[in-house]
Amino acid sequence: MSRKELKKKVEQTAAAIDAALIEKALRELMREGEDVGGGINAFRLVRYLLREENLTDVEVTWAYRYIKPPLQAALEQLPAYVFFEGD
């Protein structure tokens, strides 16, 4: 995927994020199993939201920067879920 394509996809995904989408994504990912340490890793969630399992860690890190603000806003509306930022 080119950077231009990834940027467009990230922008579209960030604009579409709402509480319902995040809750659905987290439920589906939890059905597949928790990540090491519990919960759902942000990289896994970003890959899921973008529907791109083959993104490199560098691409996911870049995308996460743009997806994080609407993701946090959506999670604030979902009291059953906690956004935990590691060390």
C-alpha cells in the first residue's frame, strides 16, 4: 500500500470512528482472544479498524497518531472499556 493510499484510508477511518464502531471492534477482537498482558493491543485494533493485517509496525505507529484522538473520544463514551496507555 502506498503512503498516499494509507493516508487516505487513515483519514477515512478516523472520521468514521464512533463509540458503536469501537465497541463492535473490541467485542470481535476479544472473541478472538486477548493479547499478552490482557486486553486488546492498540496495534491490533488499528490493523483491525483499517482492515489491513499486513501493515508494518512503522505504518501502524504512524496511523495510530491520527486514529488515537477519535479512539480516545469514543472510548470515553464506553464506560465498560478502559484506555490504558503503557509506560
